[in-house]
Amino acid sequence: AVARGRRRRPVRAANSVLPHRAEAPEVAIAATAAPAQGMGRLRVEGNRLVDEQGRTALPRGIAFGGLSKVPRSPDGSTHKSGMVFYDHKEVSFVGRPCALSELDEHLGRLQEWGFTLLRLLVTWEAVEHAGPGKYDQKYLAYLRAVCERAHTFGFSVIIDPHQDCWSRWTGGDGAPGWTLEAAGLMVDPLLHNQGAAFLHQEHVKATSEPLPYMSWPANYDRFACATMMSLFWAGDRLAPGVRPMLRGCEGTPLQELLQGNFIRAMAAVAEALRGVPSVLAFETMNEPHPGWLGVEDLERVTPGPITSGVSPFKQLRDGNAAWVDEKCLWERARVWNSERKAVVDPKRFRCEDWMGECFAPFVQRYAAAIRAVLPDVALVVCPPAFGPESQKAFPGSLPPASIWAPHFYDGMLLMGKQWNPDVGMEEVKPGEKLFGFVPAPPIRPVIGLKEKIEAYKRQMTWKGELYGTAPVPILLGEIGIPFDIGPARDAWALGQAEQAIDAHLRAMEELFLPFCWWNYTPENSHKHGDGWNGEDLSIFCKEDGGGRGLRALVRPALLLCAGTPVRQSFDLAAGSYRCEFQADGTGASVFFVPRLHFRREAGAAVSASPGCDVAWDEEAQRLTCRPKGPGLVVLELQQRGR
């Protein structure tokens, strides 16, 4: 952990300078006060995140933590099977992401590594597992304690209502078990055995084979998840008159029971966090998915790289579900006739504009509910990550004080768990033309590391530009790499991971793109990874000695800019960093300068443009640069001996 409350006097380093360059000549390091390690209270101003002094803020975030998707008691790690998994009401998420007694250790480590923002995973199930309107007050109190402690370490916090594939019983995480029961589904092994979901827990029990890697997203296309997602967004239209099969809720329409209760549960989280200064924003929902909405032909297999391979029609025909009364909800809704094995209304799921008809109204409603409790909180809007909706712009303008937060992963690296710096694949911007008139293919090959980084930048850029009609700040809401690269967990594999991390961060730092890295899981192990569906993306693993890929991950960066960022780059091999920004006056810009790469005692040198006052606090790992007036400022760092 990092010691707090102590500050050494910023180092005077007049003799630690780079050889003279026209852009950044020698400069004395003044003994002015260094900043605190946090970034202070941030807010949205136009298309920027800014601090209390109006400086552009570029936070470095981390998802905390990967195993918060499942309960701590009983342990919901997905490799654990047994009927206790289906006892969904008596669970507790207190202690996710970690016990309060261990929190300082983890926050101190993340602070040491230069992170300033926590994307704190909070599932709907964690809040409302006992039943509709029954909130887990012990968990809400625990959550408040975590956010209060984060404030003492200088972190800002984004509350992430996380979900993947609707719920734990439909192959992911997120919603409480009672939501499935409301739709008439049994929370039972039959969900897996009849093909309505593919569950790690049941796969482990039935076979000695490991879970097929990245098989979980196909659950979006399977019966149980597709049904629940469809009802959440458009139950009133898809199943009019079909009432919940949940005692005490029979008079509530299904869509309202699902969507309304989700929003009210997150408003309860906001109420629990009232007055906690670290809370910067509430996210809408992690990676929303339309379910079967937009499906034009129920007899056609859903196209794309992530699919169950079974058409909705075949899933309906084969009875891929476990119904409480043995009658399919879609039959009650007169979409399907089980006796004739026929679709009665093949057009029911048609939806020409899911973003406009379903997602945008939800975002507005969610924002109003959260801000009724916390009026000044920012809104982080996460768009879909899969399917054609992931390539569509938000319709109209986002709510005031919103942040657009798309996700980005290198598909070849994530799906194949192989890093090749010389070859890659790029997802092409929708509507791009070859030679000005020929539609470009959706995917194109990329050759060479330099072009691979440029391809990363292009993809991050166009995904970031889908925010709608009014510009807002952009935050890369998720990005990360698997650490189980190659056949063995050895120094070679960690070296490959380091190269991949460096390439990703070079792209983001050249774009001055704030991000939330996925993820930090205190319980990560070699055998079970992050403990969820076979993934192993945590930057922390005790068995690897703590942090993984830190040489690439912990790197210098501009955090607060009193002006306009222009250009920055870090050369990991050379141990050199360069940043240019257009100063708007005499305000101080703040940099993270990690001891891992730059130590004065080891010959680290600093140079800056003429007239700049520079203060470097090596213990706090912060450097401030204050120009004498407006103009272009160049700052450089060099660790000698590299």
C-alpha cells in the first residue's frame, strides 16, 4: 500500500535536464508545492471532463473488480457447481470487490500504479436479490463505505450497473433470479440442459473439459437471455396483456416490472451514496443488448461472429426453456403455437430503430431517476458492444452532463488469446467506401505493429463519434487483454501481454483518450482466472507476484491540462516521454510520472519549454508544469541508461 499523509518537498533538479533542444531547453525544477494524488472533483463541461479549476481532465480508470459479478456468499465463482447456485434469494455481495479490511491494500496499489478512477461494478442482483423492492441494506452500506474510502485515496468513482447476458442463470450476470420467474421461467438446471442457456456451472458438472473460451456471449442469442432482454426493452409491445407470474406483481406489466425495478434499484444505490464526494457518475447499463428485437426472420440463424447457431424458430420449436406452468410465454403472447409448431406472428420482433425506440427513452428515464437523487452526478452512457446496434449512433442528443463510453477490444487477441504484433484485423467504420464509391468490407487485415496501432486509433475514434448530435466527453469504458496468452503461463506469455498492453495504450495516449481498463480482481488465480466464465484479464494476480504487465501499463501521462492537449507519446524501450500542449495561460498542468520508469537517483532528466516552472514530487509521482503565459509547451522526460 502507498503511505498517505506524507509529502516530501518537490525535488530541485536543475542539473537533471535533457540535452538542449529548441522545443524544450533546460529548465530548473522549482521547489513549488506539488499537487495531491487525486484529481479533485470532476464535472462535464461541453465535450470535456474538467476539474474545479477548469482544466481538462484525462482520468486513468480501472474496473474494480471482475468477480463483483457474482455473490461472495455463497461464492458464485462460475466454476463452482451445485444446487446452491439456484438458491438465488439468499445471497450476499458484501465483500465484492473485496473485504473492507483489505480495501486500503488494493486502493493503495491502484493509486501507486497511477489510476485515478474506479469503475465500480454493481449488479442489479446485488441490490435486489430478495425480491421486487426488497433492497439489501447491508450491501448498500458496504458500497457507501467503499466509495468513502476511495475518496480518501483521491479516486473518482463511476457506478457501473453491470450485466452480461442478463443474469447468472442465463450465462452471465446482472439481473436477480426473480426476474426469470416473473416471465414464467424456472431457475433450474433445465435452462442449461434444454439449451435455453449455456452455463459454466453445468458444463463443469457434466464434463471434465474446460469451458470453451469466450463462449458466454452466444447466450445473448439463446432463448432465456433473448427472451428477458426483449421483454426489458419492449415487453408492452411484444407480450401485451401477459402478466408476471410472480406473486404480488400480477398487476404490473412485464416491461415495467423489469425496467422500472432496475431503474428504481439503481436510484436506491444513488440514495445510499448521497453526499459521498468520490461519486462522479452513474453508468446506464453495461453492454445493453436488444435480445430478439430487430429480428426480421425468426427462421434465420443470427449472423455474426458471436451466435448460438440456432434460429429463434428452432429454439421455440424445440421448447428450449423450463416453464413454471409448462406453457411458453411466447405462446401466451400469441407469437408461437406449440401444437402446430408454428410462428403465429412472425413480424412481432421487427424493430427498425432499437436505439431510438427503446434505448434512448430508457437512457432519458434512467437519467431522470438518478438525478432526482443526485442532481449533479454525470451520466455515463454505454452503447451496445455486439451486433449491428454497436455501430449505430445515439439518436439525438444525450442527456446533459453525459459521457459517451464505448468499449474496445482487439478481437483476435481476446477471442484467440494470441498476440501477433505483425498481423491484425480492423473493424471498418460503417459506411466507409473504397475508392470513394465501393462499400468497404466489414473487416480488413492490418499488417505491421505501426499500422496495427493506427487501426486501433481509427476504431476507437469512430466508436467514440457515435455519441449523437451534440458533442460530449468520450471515455473508453472498457479495454483490456487476456493474460493466459499462449500454451503456458510463463515469462514469454507475460512478455507478450506487455507488448499488447503497450500497443493499446500507445493508441489511447496519442488520442488523449481517458479509459477504464478491464480489470482488477483480487481473487485472480492461474487455475480459474477472474473466476467468471473462464476469463483471465485481471492486471493483478498473487501467483504472478502482484501486478501483471506493469512496465507497459504504468506509464507517464498527462492528467490535468491547463489548455489544449496536442500530442504525447511514451517509448517504453527508450524510457522517454514527450508531451505537447497549448497552454491557455499560467495554470499548472499535472502529469503522472511513475517511479517505475523515472527516478532522479537513476539519472532521470526533465526538460520543458522556456519560462516554465516545473515541480516534480517523486514520492507522489506527480509533476506540475506552469508556463509564464499562453503558447505551445513541450515537456520531455528521459531515463538515462535505457
